[in-house]
Amino acid sequence: MEMQDRSVIVTGGASGIGRATALLLAREGARVFIGDIDEAGGQAVAAQAA
């Protein structure tokens, strides 16, 4: 699936399957918005995806 320039919301993106999904989508060119109760973890994943 072509993800370039698509916007995606990933809930639970700070760890586990959500984290892996967020990183994969970012690597494929999507704009990823990460939501998680663990705010610091979500920010860490966002920094890693950038």
C-alpha cells in the first residue's frame, strides 16, 4: 500500500504492535500521529520515527 503523504493515527503507539506500526508507517513516508497514555513513550517513538 502506498503510504507516501498519507496521514495516519496510531493509538497505543508507545510500545508493542502500535510502536512497530508507527515506525513502519513513518519509514514508508506517512505522517504518523501517535496517541498513547504513556506520553513520554509516545514522544520517544515520534523522535525515533523522525
